[in-house]
Amino acid sequence: MRTRVKICGFTRTEDAVCAAQLGVDAIGLVFYPPSPRNVDIDQAIKIVNALPAFVSIVALFVDERESRIREVLERVSIDCLQFHGDEPAEACRLYGKRYMKAVRMEGGIDISGLALQYHDATGLLLDAYHPGAKGGTGSRFDWSRIPEHCALPIVLAGGLDRNNARQAVQAVRPYALDVSSGVEAEKGVKDALKMAAFIREVNEGDKII
């Protein structure tokens, strides 16, 4: 199976178009005002409208109001929702959209139990835990904590870059890798060479499996 690649945290149209040309499977747009990668609706529309076919658009929210999520969905063409806060499963199901649930890998997390709780999710996104942040920290967690078998596809995030992407594919065999800070020139600004190298390393990792 080919490992998919999602690059998250785009703020510039040209960066998203570049990622699409490099072969990324999905781009992530962050609708979380405290994040340096936050976009407003007008920015998001410009980015989405510039993308070619067959690139999925993922909208990231953190404990957001239902009315705000519905506003984004009404105005921006979104394929999948990503819930990165403490949203219960019933809150993720309100919108009639495919969704992923992000899990911060703090101590005592039960991945198998969460897969049952969020059984209708399209995947569990596993990210590093930091007490003061909801993701995007650039930190890695211990991949050995990921169960070998899970009822949902695993999307691996946290501290990924071109130097460990191949290792991540071979060690975890996830459905996808999700990267943000690891392919940036600065927060919210993507680096074309880093994106290209990351995708190349993922593809090389697939060849060895």
C-alpha cells in the first residue's frame, strides 16, 4: 500500500499549489486563531480555488463552535474535517462530513478504545502530546506505543521531516504521514525543497516495505 502524504498549515496559495504539483494527497487548512498557521475564510477560498483536481482539502478545528464550523463548510469546499481538540464523537458527526480525530499521545491513551469510540472516523491522527499546545509543536512521540493492529487507519504526525519520513513509513506502516513544521521555512510558510524531499522519502520508504 502506498503511504499517503498530508501537508498541513498552509497560509499561502502558492505554497499549496506547489505541494499539489509535487504530488501531495491532501492539504490541511487550520481554522484555529491561536495558531500561527491560522487562515480566515477568504484566505481558505483563495487557496482551495487555486488547487487542481484530486487534492483533498482538510479543515482543522480545535474545540470550535458548531456555528463557526458550519460557516466554514458553507463557504469553503472542504472534503474532510479534522478535530484536534477534546471533541466527543457525537460532536464530530454533526456535519455529514468525513472526519479524522486527532489524538495527542499523552500517557495512558487507549488507541484501540478510541478507535471504537470514533468508529465512523476515516482515521485516527496520532500526534505528540504537549501540555500547552494542541498540535503543531514539531515534537515526536514514541512510535512503539502505536498498536500493530487498529480498527481505523493511522495517520502519523508529530516531529516528522525529510530526515525521518522514510523511517516512519518503515517502522509504523501508517496509512498516511501528516507534516507541517517539518517542511517549513518559517511558521505558515512552506519550503518547496523540503516538501519535495519529504514526499520523496515517503515514496522511498514504500519501496522497501
